[in-house]
Amino acid sequence: MTGLSPTALLILMTAVAVAAPEPARFESAALVDSFDFARIPKDGQYLFDTETPAGNIAVLDHVLQTGARTILWRNCGGATMRYRSAEESTPRVEAPLDKRRLPDNRPVHGWLRYYESEPDILRHILGVCHQRGLNAGVHWPFEETHWASWTFGAWNFEHPQFWATTAQGQVWAGRCSLAYPEVVAHKLRLVDELLARGMDHLLVDTWRNGAWGPACEYVRPEIERWRKRYHSEPPTDAADPRWCAFVAETTHAYLVALRRRLDSSGRKVRLILGVSDVSPLGPSPDATLLTRAVDWRRLVKEGVIDTVAIMSVTWDRARPFESTREIYRDAIDFCAGRCQVLCPVQMYDFTRRGIPSYHAATKLPIHEIPGKLLHLAWEEGADGICMECVDYNNYPPEACSEMRRLLEGPCRFRKERVQPNE
């Protein structure tokens, strides 16, 4: 007997229940590109009007069928913002009126003017996420052009002195180099706009590079910095690991500045880094460093980022799920105690490592694979999954049902990591 009255015992039990923290929820993050919903035909009309509040809410409702609770909404196409940006307001990016751009003449897409929509699209959709108790975030690709000139940013066009340059001296308006402080300041002002619209989570996606890479960074500040350090000319082979690591120092400094800008907002804003083609970790430079000049492992070690979102892994086609598990475990062990890890449940197959490739390698029905990957990530102690991207019906209805079942049932809370020596 405790000696306590029933009333006192009830109060004590209630206090203990209140004090006990709820286990961390297993996260389900969805990358959302509303542009991909703009041309979905039904009954002779388009299903989503992505320039209106109602149309974007319909997009959100469709995405939530996957069980997602973290929404990372695309803020741009290349360097063209998809909201009413003051930083990118002039000159108006009217394709095809700007003769430096090639028009996008595809039906509907070429007429979209997200940067003129009322109300401000990004502010509105982040507000809706807050109202619904969802994690409200932004998916910001590292690229400055989405593989086409009509996505070149207005600010970039107006600042040719900062344009990317190859080893042969060819300039390119598709990106302004982060080696210039003015460019970093411009990017950070864009961050301020995202913060002002209610962003709580920011995913910087290094997978989308828009034809940019270390080969575009033979700009004056970088060449001078190389000469000062090595007393020689930079290697003309842009794939030289020395050059890639050198350029990565500049991108690292930018991401550190981005982290500080988020922290200066006075509230906790999570910084997520999206990395792709993750292999078993070893001493050699990985694909993200060699092709994107981003050293994600250094960022993890230095505590610059809160979360790594793995967007694809280089699994073995002879051992699809076994090798996937090994790479997940490797990355999770590396990040343990340093930052969170989201594992990919990726319908996109541009890396030939997404769900369609698992289907081809295993012959399993394609709708079964998302649930298997989700459960695998949960078993290995990941903090959640990242779905990239959730477009219209690209995750089959049966797959959505299974993911929701797992996320609301056996995988609702994150499983504690089991270290290899335990």
C-alpha cells in the first residue's frame, strides 16, 4: 500500500504522466512542387489552379494522402521566385518579353505567374500548414536555374559581374558565384523573405544543380584565392578532387552564414540539407562533394545543419534492400548524436535508384515498395523519411494507404538506434 488517498494517488499518477515526454514522432516529410500540378487534365479542364489559394490547398490535400506531416513547399523555379518577392521584383521576369530568356511555350506552364499571385502563395500555404498543425517548411534547390533559361533569376541577369565562369573563360548567366560577398548577401535577403512568411523548416536541396558544378567556379575570387594558397594556377580539370574540395570551402562558408541568418531570427528554424547518391561512407570524397562542392559530412561534424535528408543511395542492384539497409545504417551511425537523418522514399527515378528501379530489380509490385522502404528506415533508427517529390498520383493510392497505416501505427514513433557493438 502506498498510504496515499485515491485522490492523492490520482494526482501523482497524472503528474507523472504529464512529466513523461512523448517519444519522438517518426517524421514523414514531403517535397512539394506545385508547378507539377498545373497541368493535370480532368473532364476537359485542369484539376488544379495553382495560382489560387483553393488550388494550392487542393495540392496540399493531395500530398497529405501520403501521410506526410512535414510540408516542404518549393519556393522557386531556378532563381525565379514563386511568391511576391521584393528581392526579385525587378525587372519583371515575363517570358517571352525579356529577350534574354527563351519562352516556355508549353500550354499553361508558360503562362503561370506565381510571383504576381494574390495572396502571396508561399505566405498563404505556410499559414495553412500552421493552422493544420503541420510542419511548415520550404524546399529550396541549390540550383539557380532549372535547366532552362526562362528560370534564370532577374537579380542574376542584372549582375553579370558575378556570373559563373569556366576554366576556359566562358561566362554563364545561370548562376552567380557564392565567392562574391554581394551574392551571399542577396541569397540571405531571400532567406529573410522566407522567414517573414512563416518558414520553420528549410531544406536546401543539393541534388538539383541546374547544370552548375565546380566547373563553373573559375571566377576571379576563387582563382586569386587558389594562387595565394598554392602559388600556382588552378587545375583545369574541374573534376580534380582538389578543386572540388577548394570550391566546397566557399559553399561551406555560405551554408554557415545561412545557419547564422536563421538563428538570428530569434526562433528555432531547422536547417535540412538534401544529399543524393549516398554510398557507404569512406575516406574518399563522395558524389555531393565532387559534383555539388558541398561537404555534407563536414557540415554534420561542425553542427551547421540540423538534419540530413538523404534523397537517394547507390544501392546494389543484386542486393537492393540489403544494401540499402547497410547504407542507411552507415549514414545514421555517422550522424548519431550530431543531427537527424531522413531516409529516401523516392518516387523520382532520375538517379536510377528510386522506387521504379527497386521495382525493376526486385519484381515486387511498385505500390509495395514505399512501405517497405519506410519500414526499413524505421527499423534502422532513422528520424523519418523524405518523399521526393510528391506529385499527382505518383505514389499509388495503395502505397499511400500503407504508408499512412505504418505512420499512424507501428512506425508512429522513432525507434531507438541500435549501435553496431550492441
